[in-house]
Amino acid sequence: MTKVNLIKTIRTWAAAVAFVSVVGGFSGAVLAPTTSFAVDAAGSTCSQGFLNFPAWYKGLIKDASCNILSPTEAGGLDHFIWRIVLNIVEFGLVLVGWVSTGYIIYGGFLLMVSRGVPAYIAEGQTMIRNAIIGLVISFGAVAIVNFAAQFIINVGVK
């Protein structure tokens, strides 16, 4: 690699890092604002997740003191177990969404540094397309899991 190519590569990397830092930080702060101490339906801050990951006990909080319901208070042991299972499934689906987002960013990076090489361009485009498909499937699955959780909560409580 010549000195000129090395300098161009370093500039490209620096520009990519600066772009991701500025735009990513800006869009994260403006497009998806979150309140650190938001109150949930039970009046507590117990069910707050990190990066939209649900807590395993989401929907099982008794009151504002963050006490978890016992299985009998939650509508029976089957209701209690299903709620935890659905929270774990939702956690996995949110993880898939974050991984898909990472692949979209990496595919965009491949496109930026492809330097006109058709193989790298095709690889970047394929990666972005597959990640978007995975992201759409993940969003749909999260919606289905949340719908199922509401159904279990409303039907399971006697």
C-alpha cells in the first residue's frame, strides 16, 4: 500500500467514525428520546429496561415499591410462568433487532469503503438488505409477543 493510499484510507476511516459519532449521537438523542425515570402503569420505575430490553419481571410488579407478585397474585402459576417466558422471548427479539441494526451499519460501512470494487459493493448491499428483512421480522415478532402477552394477562386473570 502506498503512502497516498494509506492516507486516503485513514481519512476515510476518520470521516466514517466522525459521521457515525455525530449523526448516531444526534439521532439517538433527538429521534428516540427516553426518560430515565419514567413511571410505568404500576406507578414505579421497576420495569425500566436498558436499550429497550424488557426486564424478566415486566408485568409482574405489585406496586410502586417494586415488589414482584407471587404466582397466586398473578393469576396462577401458569400465568406467572407464561409472563416470564414471553418477557424472555421479547428480550431475544429486541436483541435480534439490535444485531440487525449493527449489520445495517456495517453494510453501510462496507459500501463507504468499497472504493468501487463490485464484490464489496454487492456484499454491502446484500448485508443491508438482509439486515432490513431481519429488522422487519423482528419488529413484527415483538408486536405479536406483546399482543400475546396482553391476551394472556386479560384472559388469565380470573
